[in-house]
Amino acid sequence: MKTRRKRFPGQFVEIPSKFEKQVTGKGGDNLRNISTLTGAQVFPRGNKLYELRGPEEGVKHAELLLKRRVVCH
């Protein structure tokens, strides 16, 4: 019997393109770290846009960490 995974609605976060390298990191390391820490998946969706999927608390935390990368640089 197959079980269906619960799908979480995506939330989009816009980050200025000049901060793309700080947000993604070398080879996407920062995005993977944010996913590991928060339990939310982070997908780059074109220029300046990132999609966050996962449990609500994880998505909120991931959004905070993404935005912090911009403020700190």
C-alpha cells in the first residue's frame, strides 16, 4: 500500500540579485545548510526568487535565514 506524502504549499521569497552568491553559497552550500537546519526545502526559481516548501515553522525559519544572509553582507 502506497502512502501519499503530504504536500506543503510553497512560499516565495524575493532576494535582490546582487546578493545571489551570498544566499546560495559555493555550489549551493548555503541553501543545503538552510534546508538541513530548518527542515524546509529551498529551491532557486529564477532571478531573485526562491521557493520554500515544508512545515510552516521550517519555512518561516528558512525565510529568516535567507533574509539574514542579505542583511549581514
